[in-house]
Amino acid sequence: MFKMYSTDIETNITTETKEYMRGNWINMVSPSDEEIKTVCENINIQEDFIRYALDPEEKARIDIEDDDNTILFIIDTPIMGIEYGAKVYSTIPIGVIFVRDDYIITVSLNKNPILESLVKNKMKTIVTYKKSRMLLQIMYSNSEMFLNLLKKINKETEIAENVLKNSMKNKELLKLLSLEKGLVYFTTSLKSNEVVMEKTMRGNLIKLYEEDEDILEDSIIENKQAIEMAKIYRDILASTMDAYASIISNNLNGVMKYLTSITIILAIPTMIASYWGMNVGVPLQNSPFGFILIVFFSLLIGIIASIWLKKKGMLD
């Protein structure tokens, strides 16, 4: 679907519109082929510019088409989804297209909290004919969202660690693995976004006023902070996973050692009973106390073996 918004120059009030006018903001969310074709025909741009942002594997970058004076900004944004009842963190691209000095188009594959927030607060914060300002607001909101989700990942990591301290569950280990995977996506996307921001700052691609430059600088700072946080959390999570892997391995070794010791102890009376159960002449076979003596002897040997294994640390 897609919707168009326009800000009145005199009142600065933003409203939804059906008419293609200079200064419009066109917000496209998972558009159909027919919708893409309709928009491109009405504003005279190539369909590829819109389709690039609909590729979930597309990385953050800037693409310039000099022939029709169109600039495409692709920015990676963080998302939180649910898979098999567990939270999963990943990133998807959104496209911001400057069509000459006439339109600004935002394109996303799915509903995006950043664009939804812009739509929700359009009456207060959005001026559709200030395209550069809108782009920078999206960049700044995107950096803030990365920071917020990174804090959530850190909190979930702490919860999983507390559970693992009391019980080594595969569920919690898999959760840590999923969080680590999310941090990898975040780190890669944040670095790509940083390149886009830096190029926007120094490339003279769009007209920036002094206030715009301040917003962009703040966005870059927030993005750098998110990169550092993601790196720190990722290192902590990796070391935590390694530590718990070692703990699980040591626990397994301890269990195997204990079971081996128990097997040795139980094997002693079994072995003695096997000898006296042979169909040949054996000592005490005619003694009325033979059974009691054999049982006592088996228990004595078992106790001695237990004490020896205990001293060797095999029954700890």
C-alpha cells in the first residue's frame, strides 16, 4: 500500500492527500507491482529505485541517478520478531528517495516503527517539502531505535545468564545463540549506516542547513555509540557462551567420572559372584556360612574401592 502526505506552506499543517503535488511525501509499505508502476508513472522515476529497497538482503548505501536527478538512500533498520515463541532480532532496509526537488518517497518491505512514528506524529514534526530534514529525522530515530533494542538484548542476556546459573537448559543456551546472531546483524548494519551518514555529511549530496548538520552530527554520534555498545555486548555474550560451554563440558566430565566410579564399585561384587557361580569346585562351597562370607567379602572389597576412589577424587 502507499499513502501521500502534503504540508501546507502557509500553515505548516500536514495532511493526507490523493493528488500528486510538488513537495509530497509518498510512504510505501510492501507495495504491489501495480502500486509501484502507478507511482513511477506519475512522478517519472525508474521502478528499480523502489524495488531496491524491497530486497531484504539489500545493504545500506547511496545510489545516484544523474539522468533524472534522483537519489536513493538505503538505511538498515532494526526489527524484533517472534520465532517459535522466542524474540529474534534482525535488520531490514528502508529506502528514502529524493525525486528531483519535487517528492520524497519512503519504501519499506514491512511495517516499520520509524516510519509509523513519523506518520503518527506527522502533524507535529513532519514538513514534507523539507526532504533533507525528513531524511535526517529518520536517521536519528533509527540510531535511537538501535540503542533501545541493544539495551533490551543486554537485559535478555542477563536474564538468560541467571537462569543458566541454576539450570543448564538447552532453551537458554539457544536463546543466547539467537541474541549473539542478532548482535552480528546489528553490528554489520550499524557500520553500513555509518558509511551512509558520513557520505551524506561530506558528499554535498543534499542541501544541509546549520540545524540539519546538527541533527546529522547527533545521528552519527548516536550511531557510533550503538556500534560500541553492540561490540561490547557481543564480546560479553561470546565470552559468556564460551564460559558456559566449558562449564557444561566440565559438568559432563564430572557426571561421566562419577558414573564410571559407580560402575567399578558395582562390578566388584558382580565379579566375585560370577566366580562363585561357576559350575566347578570353589572355596566355601560346602560351608554353611559360605554365602554370608562371600557377601561380606564383596562388601568389604567394595568399601575399600570406594574409599580409594574417594581419595582420588573420583566420587566428588
